[in-house]
Amino acid sequence: MTAYRFRVKFDPDPTSLWRDIVGGADRTIAEFQSAINPVFGLDQGHLWFVGDDEDYWDSAVKYQCQQEYEESLGGDPVLRTERIENAGDVTIGEMTRQLGLEQYDRICYLYDYGDEWRFYGILKEVLSDESSDIEPAVVNEKGDPINDQYDPPGIDESGPLLPDPLYSVLPETAVPVADLRELEENEDIVHVIPLLSIETGFGAVCERFAIQFEETGYVLENFQQGWQIVEEVDGANKTEEELLAALADAVREWHAEIAEISGAMTGQHFGEETVEAMHVELEAELERKGYGHLL
């Protein structure tokens, strides 16, 4: 009785295009891959493999599609620098054990060796109460599918970065913390929570924050291109407090993911203490608003 929820992200634009896919432990990696391509707008006509972390071609183990695995059986194993497995034979549960995956660890997925469509999957959750035979399926998503897979992969920087109602309240760059708090005077905004404030000669400015409207919450980060949504939380059928709690959980997940990304880039390990330190402003704001019980 185990299933796994992976957040599969489009590598060139991970904050704007991703899908949460849940699959039972007894389902094969090939079945998992079959759920990925259609929801991202890709066909199934090319070779592919799943690898470790975000190593892609440098992965120490590659779970190849059946076609490539069968065609490569005659190759000289002495010349291989990686372990090759048949994605049609290895289950999702076996893969997690072989790679030693824990929560927030990553796998990579490369499709079409010519165009190299790259995705990585974050193990978001181990669902011990779900059937091990549950067919891989999308349970949450963000971003429109790829329109034309035969265009080179990349980020579409044209068009708006943020949807309404955010455009009407946000400047393009970092926001003074005082200005953020004033946004709560807007009748459409329920809560604003600064998450990463930096002291400058002009006072504290915010590079990361959460904002809650009546039916939706957002976690935003100020990247090079400007503000981008890293998590959108649906508030349908939730009370104000329930939506705030869900938004706070999304912030904590994002902080854990930031630590993972930073660790991969620097080669350092950032443990729970580092992630907890990132929660300081979140916890202070919840206390200030009278929601300390949500900590």
C-alpha cells in the first residue's frame, strides 16, 4: 500500500510549467513516463530515459525505454560508464529504493535525444495509504502544455509573467516591506506575508512573499526576469484560515526546495536547521496576525 507523488518540472522553466503525478509503487517507470508526455504536450515517438538527480547524460544509472534497452543489449558493457536498466521492468517503488530517494530528492527525465526535452521530478510525498497499483495520473498542474514540441525547448519570455489580480497590485521589482503590508488595505487582499526581506539604504525590501486573496493564494519569488509564481494554492471550499494554513505549507515546501537547489548547485548539504531558519519571517508574520497556532 504505497504510492508516490512526484512534481515533474520542465527544466528550462520549472516555476511556470509543472505537473504533480501520483503513481503506485508497483507501476513501472515506463507507465510513469507514459503519464508525463501527454500532459506536457509531447508525443511518444522518440527514445528516452530516467536518471538520477538532475544528472541527465551523466547519471550513474539510466532507466531506458524498452526499445533502446533491447537494442543496446548487444553493446559492450565494458564500455559503459553507467548502469542500464529496463524502464519497462523496474517499478517506481524499486527505483526509489535503488536510488535511495527520500522526500524532496530528485530524478531526471530526458526525452528525444535530438531536441533533448529535459524534466526533473521532485519526490514530494510518499502516500502510504494509497494502493501500490494505482495508475500514474496527474493530480495537480501549472502552466499550459508545450504548443509545438519541434520548436527548440526554452522559456517563452514574451507575454505577462503574472496573471490578474497580481498585475494590479505589484510593481515589477522588489517591494518595500511597508508597501507590501499596505496592500492588505485592498478589499480583495486578505493577507500579505513577507518571507525574504533584505535591508538596503532605502529600508527593507522584499524578494519573496505570499499573498492571499479570497479564493487563491500565491507564493512569489523575485527572479531575474521579475516576479514569478512558484506556488498557487486553490482556496475553493476552504475557509480563510484553511487557505492561510495551506499557503503556509506551500511556503515551507518552497523553502525546502530552495535548500535542495542550493545544495545541488554548491555541493553542500543544507539540513533541517537551514530550512527552519528560512521560516523565521513566515512564523513571525503568522504570530503578528494572531495565527501562531498554524506554526
